[in-house]
Amino acid sequence: MDINAICGSLRKASNRLYLQTALQKNEALSCVALSLEENRRNILTANSFDVQNARDSGMSESLVERLALDDKKIDSIINSINTIISQEDPVGEETAGWKTPNGLSIRQIRVPIGVVAVIYESRPNVTADAFALAYKSGNSILLRGSSSALASNIAILNAIKQGLTCSKFGIPESIELAPCKSHAEVEEILTAVGKIDVAFPRGGAKLINTVTQIAKVPVIQTGAGICHLYVDQSADLKMAVQIAYNAKTQRPGACNAIECIVVNKDVAKDFLPMLAKEFEGKVELRCDEISYKIIRSSAKKACPEDFGYEFLDFICAVKVVSDIEEAISFINSHNTKHSECIVTNDLNNARVFQAKIDSACVYVNASTRFTDGGEFGFGAELGISTQKLHARGPMGIKALTTTKYLIDGEGQIR
């Protein structure tokens, strides 16, 4: 991979994109959405090839589900692009403005970051989502997916480039896909100082750790999700079971699925049998000493490593605590700052939990599965940031912008 040539082309494209109006970018994105529809069969055929190879290589079904596309998912990709088209263009937005005592006029405006890179695992929808967010916010993008999704990613890339080529204002050079021939490509991207402005890793803990250890370009960490559900002593237990079931089973391979259920000791004897019955034959429960005594017949004993572990599967750890303070302390020491939930009817406990939990998203009486750019109204997301600088939580268009100051004077000197 010739990183210098690729990034040089992407830089030129980003400079052109910066000067485009919202109408011009939206017209190009509309052509991309149409092209994805026209190439639907090609994309699904390529994806079927990837899915079969993944199964043949022994990939778990929860991860195959992340890789697989169908008509519903293609519809979702196209709908996401249309939502992004409908959103206000952030480029040029004035975020602050004032006049200094000496008469200088200072404005702070949003501008594109420039050239962004996304390194991601098996989800081919990221190819389209990341492109659309980058394009609307005036950035060019280098994508490096996994080899397991290569055929799918190439098919989507070809459809995107076809749409941009057919557009009156499209800039096909604004997107490139790394060939996925070697892991050395990842290091090339992450050490391309001055060529890549920021990199976004999107995947599991192993990918995140690899990226942060290698990177010399700025990185915004995304993805790894060790999420918890705390069942308070005042909780509606039926609601708690329903939320737990959704948050664990709807998509266990997703980063916003819960990996541990924390239960107040005052409701453990009532709640845990209800949970075990709902999860029976579907989810393996790995329990601490107290919870294991309550639901022994349908659970396994947990080992210390089960707490603070991202299973990405139909497995869930269970921990009993004495009160909300112990719950908060346990969660903050075992989570990845992604998404946490409390089920409670005590408003004070709800607010204490939201105030003290250190996480990008903190829910009261709702599934953590809602931590998603689409669900938040962003159309799509570049990922879910679990750090605190620049962006946190689901990252939409504005997360791909930075700011600069424009200062107008009349000859002032200092």
C-alpha cells in the first residue's frame, strides 16, 4: 500500500470538499444512496461469500451476525444516508463570537478535520456509514476493514464511487479502501503523521489496544463495551427482566450489549429466579457466590476474570451488591466508560447513579442497546467514543469537525 500516494490524493479531495456547499454535498450523497440501491444484489452476493468463508473458518454466530447483510440492513444503510442528507451542514457553523476591547472581531467556526482513517472489524455497514458522515462534514476518508468482510467492503466501495462519479458535484477521490493484504497496513496508517489527521478504531478490545499502542497520529477510541445493568432495590422487577433480556440478547456481539447484571441484595432472591427463567436455554449466567446460591441449577460459578470482560456472546456475569454506592463503585472499576443502566423507581437513586457513573451514556429504565448514532438521531455513527477529549458517546457529523478562529481587525497592533 502506497500510503503517501493515497493520503496525498485524499488531502486534495478534502481541500475540495471543504469548499463545497451543503447542497453540493447532499446532491452527491443522494447519488450514492441511489447507487447503493442499484447495486443491492452485487453487495448481498459479495456479503454471502464473506459470510460463508467466516462460518467455514469457525467464526462464532454472534460475530457472523455482525458481518451479515440482508435487504433490511441495506435499507438501513440507505436510510442512514438520507438522514445525514437531511441534517444541517456543520461546516462554517459559528459556535461563538465576540468583540475585544480593542475592536477585534473574533468568531469561532466549525471546519472539517481533513483526512480521517477508520480501522474496523467485521461490520461492512461501517464502510457506508463512515463515508457518508465524513463526506457531509467535508472530510476525506481512508477505510481499513477486516479481511473477513473484504468482498462486502469492496462491493460497497464500488457502489459509493459509482454514485460519486455519476454526481455533478461528487468527488470519488474522497474515499479509499486499504487492500487488507497485510496487518502492516494498519501500522502504516497509524504512523502516517502529517498525512492522517485522526484515526478511529472501531471494534473489540484487542483492536482498540493494538491501535492505541501503535498510533503516532491522534486516535479517538471507540467500540469496546463492557456495559452493566444495575437492578436497584426499588426496581420494577418485570421491567428489569425485560430490559436485561433486550440488552443482552438482541445483538450480543454489539458493543452496547450488557456483559454484567448487578443486583441489589434486597431484591436478589425475587429477581434472580425471574432472570434465570427468562434466560434459560438462551444465555449462560456466570454468578458470584451469592447469586449462584440463589439460581444454582441454571448457572455457573463466575471466576474473577468474568467481571470486566466483553463476552460478545450469549454469556452474562451476575454480581450481588449491598447498595447503590457499592454498585457504582463496582461498575466504575470494571467498565469501559461506554453505557450503563439503572432500573429503579427511586428518582434520587436514578440521579445519583447518573451523576456518579463514569460513562459516555448513563440510562435510567432503558436498554443500553439505544447507544447508537441512528437511535440518537444522527443517521449513522462513526463509532462510540469511550474517551473524554473532543468527542464522547455516539459520534455523528459534528464529531468529525474541529474549530478555528477567524479574527477581523482594522489595523490593530499589540
